[in-house]
Amino acid sequence: MTYRLPIIAQVGPLKFRIVRNREADGDHQWGEVNYAAGTINIAELCGPNRLAETLMHELIHAVADGYNVKIEHDDVGRLAMGLTQALQSLGLVPEEMILATDPYPSGESG
């Protein structure tokens, strides 16, 4: 079964709306944090099996920026992959997820 994400993620005092955005597809990006708009933009082409790691990546950026932690972009990617794998192995993060505004995959319903 595919997990449906909530619409809002909170990092410290900031709340981010998690949305699909075509512009996030540029430069081979799966996602991006837009602080001015208060959004975490997820690429249109980012599927349910890629979403957990992509969201983790963007949340690490938001946490690092929000708490003034200096971290290289390559390290964000490695941390996102490792944390996603660990949390999935513990059953805390589902293998597949969709955004609150996405339709359910074929054969599934809410």
C-alpha cells in the first residue's frame, strides 16, 4: 500500500507545503526547498518509490539551513540515502509514498 504524505512539514518554526512542481525537474533535480514561497517542491517525474529519499534530502537542507548547520550538497545526498534506508528497514518510513495531492496508483484507493 502506498502512503499518502501530509500537506505540511514543519522544521523548527517554519512550515513548508509539499507540492509538485515542474520547475524542480530542471538540472536533474528531484526536489528543492523554496524558502520564499514556504514550499518543498517535488519534481513531477519523482515517483512513489523515489519520493521518500527525495523528501528526506530536502528536509535535510531545510534542517541544516534552519539551524545554521554547514553541510556540503553531496553529503546531504549521502545522509538522505542512508537515513531513508535505515528508517525504511525499521518500518518507520514506507517504501512508496505519494503527495497529498497526487492520485492513488492504479488499483489503490484512499
